[in-house]
Amino acid sequence: MKQEHEDLVLKACGAKSLQIGAKIQTLWSGYGEILRVHLEGCDRPSVVVKHVMFPQNQKHPGGRNTDISHQRKVRSYQVESYWYQNYATNERCRVPICLAAKAFGDEQLIVLEDLDVAGFPVRKTYVNDAEIKACLSWIASLHALFLDVTPEGLWPIGTYWHLETRPEELEAVSDQKLKAAAAEIDSILNNCRFKTILHGDAKLANFCFSKDGLQVAAVDFQYVGGGCGMKDVIYFLGSCMDERECEKRVPGLLDHYFFELRKSLDMKTNFQDLEKEWRSMFAFAWTDFHRFLLGWMPGHHKINKYSKRLTQEVLNKLKQS
């Protein structure tokens, strides 16, 4: 870390000195890293620093090291900085407090509260029913908080697989019927009456758990933006359940999400209309993500019987209409 970067961290935290700790992870496609930084002389023992460095040679897992891909990532880090600096959540949809964010030419630093210290030290690759519901409650609280809020400074349409930002992946889709219907599916989702601000990448890996697993906080807001709440819901469910679990458990988990959403909303919202619309969008949102996967990584494990069944249902509905 350069001296000017260290100075930013020290000033933001009011610390006298710092020590670079462990690398938490490398950012996607080699675009930097996330570090834990230990502090002395202040009331914070540590912070987490997201250090973005735009690489000369990009390493894309799918081999798409194109300018479209690069510009999408550059924009995503700008959006994330804006989110942390300009949007406030609450305890029901906890995120790390942003202590500083600054661009240094082709590098960018975001200094964040260490969620391990804040009471969310656990990361999970497998979750039980209560832990899934904790994440869905977080998602519902976010959607309620930002219902009908214009995503100023964020992505106009949230999620990293949004069709307009993925022309190369669409071109690679071999399912011609789905490929032909992709724009209509996208339009249906984008033109729904009720919109909120989406996390945009609400997978299990982006949730930090309390020790008892009943409270969560979320990180990684590169693709936060506007849209139908079902996009976050389907992406999260697909990130932590296989096809058999989805068939069995999705109905009850959707009921939990809508129960939590209703609980978090004020009485002015016509909740019956919202729930009816968003439930009808569930299969469309799932199919939209399925479209992306088919073009991005055709052998992905999430391309399963459950996804294919929902996709066929959507294509049949479009055909009938």
C-alpha cells in the first residue's frame, strides 16, 4: 500500500499507526484486493480496505477481456463508492460503515468498518433454514427501505447480469428461443410498476453472519441499482440451494420474504398489488439470470432442471400472450 493510501486510512480512522494484515480476497479478474488493516491509537482495532487497481492484463474466467467488460467493472467500482458515501441503511439491512473513499488515478480505495469486529465474523458456504431466512429478511428490509426510490448515482438497472450490459453473453446463448425472448423478458422486468434499489449481487458469499447465524450484514455493492425485487431473491436462493432444494423449499421461503417485506413497509403501499406483481415476476427474474449463465458459462452447475423448467414456463407464457 502506497504512503498516500496509508495516510487516507490513518486520517479516516484517527489512528496513529497501521499494519497491513491478511489479504481477505483478490477482486474479480485481478482488479485489486481486499485487505484487513490493523490500527493503533484509535478506537477501531481494524478496518477493511478495498483496494481497486485496474490491471494492464485482465484475467477474465470466461476469456472475455474486452473493453465492454473492463468499462463495466470500472463503472461498478464508481457505483460502489457512491453507494457507500451517499446511501444510508438501517440495522435491519446492515452494511459496513464507509469511513473513506477516494480515487488515486487508476486506483481506488474504500475504507470500511470491519464487520468481524462489529459482530458479524462468520462466513458460510452452507446455510440452514434459519440462516437462509435471515438473509431473505435482510433483502426484504433493503427493498422496503428503498421502494420507489430513484437510484441516483447507481446503476439505473441493478444486477451484474443485466441484459444491456451483457451483449457478448447474449450473443453466445445457444438456446435460440430464449435468445429471441431475452429482450422481452428484460422489458417485462424493467417495466414492472413497483421498483426498489437492488443489492445486485446478493449471493451467499456476500453475507456476513453473527455467531448465532440469526443476524447478517451484506457487502459488495458494485452492481447496486434499480429494479424488481425478485432479481435479488432469485439470485440469493440459487446461490445456496440446489435444484431439488429449490423445488421443495422456494414456496415457503418466498412466503417468508413477502412476510418480512410487508412488516418493513409503511401502510401507504398497496402491498397486495406489489406482492401479486413481484410473485408473477419470479419466474421471469430466474429466467433472466438463466439466460446470462447460458451465455457466460454454459457448463455452470446452476444450469439445472429447476432453471430449465421455469424458463420453459416463461417462454410458454410469452408464446400465449
